Amino acid sequence: MPFVSAAFLIALPIGLAGYYLCRRFLPAASLPFLIAASILFIAQDGIRALVILSISVLANYAIALAMVSLRRPSLAFAGVAANILYLGYFKYFDFILSGLLGGGPSTGIILPLGISFYTFHQIAFLLDIRSMRTQQLPRFLDYVAFVFFFPQLVAGPIVRAEQFFPQLPRLKTQPVSPTFILAGAAALLIGLAKKSVLADNLGLYATPVFEAAASGKALSAGDSWIGALAYTFQLYFDFSGYSDMAVGIGLLLGIRLPFNFDAPYKARSVAEFWRRWHITLSTFLRDYLYVPLGGSRTSLARQCANVFIVMIVCGIWHGAGLLFIAWGAIHGLALIVHRLWRVFLSKMAISPDGSLIYQGTAWGLTFLFITCGWVLFRADSFHAAGLVYSGLVSFSTAPTSLFTPDTHNMAVLLIALAAAICATMPSLPQLLGTSAEQERRPDRAGPPLVWEPSMPRAAALGVSAFLSITFLQEGYSAFLYFNF
């Protein structure tokens, strides 16, 4: 049940009312209420999704229980391998069999709802038990709530045990704080507007370009740039919109989830981009892959190799296909170039960070690279990506445009609006008093939230809600990251 569907938006206030009554008059029932609501949410995608998730939860909790009771922390590695195989069967078996090995037609395996995300939740949990970062095994019901919690189940954020479990005791002792309710409502409305007003409308201009490329049609320079830029902003507003809604719903329920985005298109390097984009994934890969590989404690050559391996894994996690691997590879190479550049500047005792020209150039090159990278992420094939890239550098108005003059102008205006919002507006973490760096700390949920109600903010949220409802009446598209 998508967060932007009418059924969900009607059910949410009804469910919240019941939940608040539990927190007020029967606090012991608050956690079971959350679990029941999560089960109902998952079941909307079919019993199959619920069964696959339940098997994963039971198996991982059994492994964690064996690790603690038998004092065998090494069982975590068996658990990690089992999780990877479980995810691999549903997400990559078809690609390996029919794509890489040429084993015939597709097997038709359907990707279960949220499996990429809840698998990483549980891998992190097992490794935290092994390293004693999680001090004790939680109750089974608490663990079920940790994995099933519906706001973060489908597309993140990827939540760590030490961020989630310490919050559960207050479900039984106090009602949801007014600050959480206000901040949660604001985050929900902001995320809803990002998705329904911006992302879905940007998709109207990105999709025709990539569909034309997929069919083998040559593209003009204007169409290629419209497609690439529209998708660049569509993906951001779509995914960050979902993440903002997830954080908002969590806050309305009294559970703080980590923020996943902090103005990534303001980044002035690829490294900074990954500190701002999909923060919980980049933090996961840093803590559970890059650091165990040696991190920054090894030689420069080994550091570069570690970065490349991490980004290849990042690409594979996003999807079963060579295009995703290529996307991860170019990001790995870009991170290596950035690291070598910083080493060079350090050895030359050059510190250009205070130069506005340098910062502007760094931002422009970073944004150009990110935009070109998203072409691989969106294209259906390398040939289709090549057609888009060819159009980007063709500097030609021929062949005939895919858009009418009016549609072309509307696309340019919408892209300009999206760019202006990304460049000038504060991110949701900034609005609530935190930052990307704070959110990348795994040992806590972040600093106390601060939400300052005001008439301008209330008016802005009111307009956002009105526009969201207006556009949702015309329909909506699925969140893009549901495919990953």
C-alpha cells in the first residue's frame, strides 16, 4: 500500500487515533498494535510477501539466539551468508541464470516487498551482536517490531539496532511528544509534496526520453538534457519524498528513524554526495564493508581498491543488471579520483576550499557527473544509455524533438524549479535541527529534534498539502525505489 495512495492516507489518521488511545490508556498494547498495523500493511502486497519476511525474521532471530546462548559469535558470518543467499535467490537468480549464463527464459521470480532493505537491517543486527555493539539480545516481539516496522520496511531508511531498540521502553511509559507530532506531520507533508507535486510530474518528461532511447530512437541534445535532468531531480524528489514520509510517520508513532537525505545536490565532490545521499546505505557500507576491508588505515592503493569494491557492491545491491554494476563502478572510480586529488593537494600544501571559483567549479563538475551517472541507472540497456549520452554531446536540434514547444517549455520550467528548490531550500534534517554528519553516527538516533512552528511554515505546509491532494486526484506512480 503506497504512502501516497488514498487508502493509506485515509487509514493513517484512523490508525494513529487507535495508537494514541493505546499509548494513553493501555500502553502495554502499544507495541502489539504497531506490529499488527505493520502486518496489515505488508499483507496488502499479498501473503507471499508476509511469509517471505516472516521466514527471514524467524531465521535471523534464531541465529542471533544461538550466537548468544552458545557463545558462538562466529555464527554471524553464517547468518550473513544465509541472508545474502536468501536475497540473492529472489533478486539475482533470474539475472544470473538467464542473463549471465544464458540459461533460457526468465524464471519469473517476483522481488518481494522491501527485501533489499530488511535483509540489510538484519545483517547489521547480526554483526552488531557479534561485535557487542548491541549489548543484549532483544525480546522476540521487540525484534519483530524492529524488522516489520512499516514506515521503514519497503525502502528504508536502513535502521540500526542501537537506533531503534532504546526507543521502545517509552512506548509503555509516555504518550507521543508534541514535538514529534509536529515534526512528523511536517515531514509527512513535505515528503508527500516532493513525490506527488515534483517527482511524478518530472517523470512525465524523463520517461518519454528513456523510452525513446530504449526503442533505438536517436535523440536531440535538448531532449537528452531534458531526460537526464528530469530523471536526476525525479529520482531525488521521489526517494527523498518517500524517506521524509517514512521519518514523518515514524515520528507520529513516537519512533525516530534516521534521516536519509541532506541536500545531496549541493555536494561539491562525489565523496560529499555519498555523505548526503541515501545516508543510511552509505553508512552501512562504510561500517560493515569498507572498515572491515581495512578502511583508511591501509595504504593508499588498498584504500582505493576498498572504495571500488564497496561501490561495486552498492551497484549490485541496487539491482540485478550490468548497468547497475557499471553505475557503481563509475562512482567507485570517481571516489578514487577524488581521494587521489585530495592527497595531491595535501602534498602540495594547497588548500583551495576557500576559493569561490574552486567551490563553484567543484559543484558543477560533481553535479554533471551525478547527472550523467543517473543515465546508466535509468536506461534499459547500454545501447539506450549510449543514445542518451550521444544526444547530450551532440549540440544538435535534429532529429525531431519528442516534445511540442509548449511541452518543452513546461519541462524546462519544471526542471528549473526543481533545481532552484535543491539549491536554495533547507533539507528536512536542517529544518529539524540536525545534519548529514549527525545522522551518520550509528550510536544514537541523532540530536534532539527542534521544530519551530510559525505562520510562514504553516502556510507553506498548507499550500503543499493542497497541491499534493490536487495532483494525487490525477493519479500517482509507484515509488522508484520499490524496484530495488
